[in-house]
Amino acid sequence: MSVLDTLATQLPQELRVKLMQHFGIAKEYEKNPQTISIAYYCLMYIANEAFKFPKEKQFVSNVLDYLETTKRNNPHDDIIKSMATGQETIEELVTVLVEETNEAEGEEIKSPDQLRLLMRKHYTVGGLTDVLSVFGPVKEDFSTLGKIAKNRAVAIFRELKAGGGGGGGGASSGMRPPESNTGANAPAISPSKPPAASAYPQMPQMPSANAAASYHDQSGGSKSVPFDVISQAQKLFRYANSALEHEDVATAMKNGEQALQLLRPYNNQF
């Protein structure tokens, strides 16, 4: 069983409906070393979402371990090293997948196997637009594409369940890629091989400091620091140190402040 398979079995019940598809996307892209960065950001999204549930500290810690290991094992992957490059890569991948689904939807006759493949692509588009939230607010055009893709995937699933197949695309299938990524200058990218790019190295975005504070502030009257809090703080300080190695002061300060925020509830001196 792979690490991703193990993490998927640990996914809290209340998050399975929302996040299991993102594990599926991550597992598909992890197979190819050239696309492991897509799996990396899928897991970052999963960590961010699970972080909202205070009782799932161990699961979040396990996912963060995966992210740290993946980053360490791929030191020259520019998509992993740079959040800006990661965002650009996933946006380009979504654009290409949308173009492929539009082309497939235009075929008048589809076999059940073709419908299943189309459904998976729609689910992937929807899942990847969710993942874009790790970089900040999702652009409106990509948010719209994600909603359309999810609706179309559900429609195809129902069609297959009803024994459908052979029909053309539904009314909801008319997606159009963002104009900035279409036309003659559209990126030459395959879903199995997103483009490598270089940008100024940055560290992965971690859950917000405020969320971390509320997440770990369960000490009651005791000020002893739980092991998982110490472990999390150590990771954040390591991220800060790595950022300084790239002279990225802003990211170093951000990660350092998040680590301090985790520790403040346990030290009256702060």
C-alpha cells in the first residue's frame, strides 16, 4: 500500500465525500515523477481543509509529513519549490483539460467507456479548481469552470447509472477556458505532463496562523506543550530556515510567525 493509500484510509469520515476525489487525483499524478507536483498541491489542499477540524490533528500531521518528504525528495522540482509556478501550472492544466472535455462533449455518439473517461476528466477539473485555493482566492473564471465541471460529472454519472451512453453532450457541458490561456498562445501541456517552469523559490503555503492557534489551543489549565504542537512548530521553523536559504525573508517571517502562534498558548511570556 502506498503512502497516499494509507493517508486515504485515515481520511476522517466527515471529509470523505469532499476530499476523497482529491486523493484520487493525487494518486493518478503521483505515478509519474514529472507530475508529482500536482499530487503535492492536492495533498496541500487536503491538509488545509482537514485543518479546519480541530480533532483531526494527527491526520493533518501525517499529510504535512507527506508534503515535507515529497519536497525533500524533489529538490529540483520548480513547480513544488515555487507557489507561483504551482498556481500557473495547475491553471494551465485545467485549461487543457477543459479543452479536451469540450472536444469530447462535441462528439454525437459516446460509448459508456468514453462517458466514464469524460466523467473522470470533469471530476479532475472540478478537483483541481478546488486545489487552486491553496494559492489564495480562486479566480472567478476558474471557479466557474470548476462548478460547471462538477455538475457535468454528476450528470454523466447519473446517465451511466441509468444505463445511458451514446448521446451527445448535455446543456451544462459548454465550458470555455479562460481567454488568457486560449488561442494561438495556449500552453502546450498534456494532463500527464504539465510544463516545468522556473520562478523565485518560495515555501509551501501553510494553514493560517489564526487557524493554527484555535486548532491547538486546547490546553485548558495546563501549559505543557503537546508533542504534536512541538513537531508542527519544528516543521514551520524548518520551512522558515529553508526560505532564508533562498533569501525569501517574507516567507521565512510568515512561517516563523505561524510557529510562534502555535506556541504562544503554552508560554505566558509571549
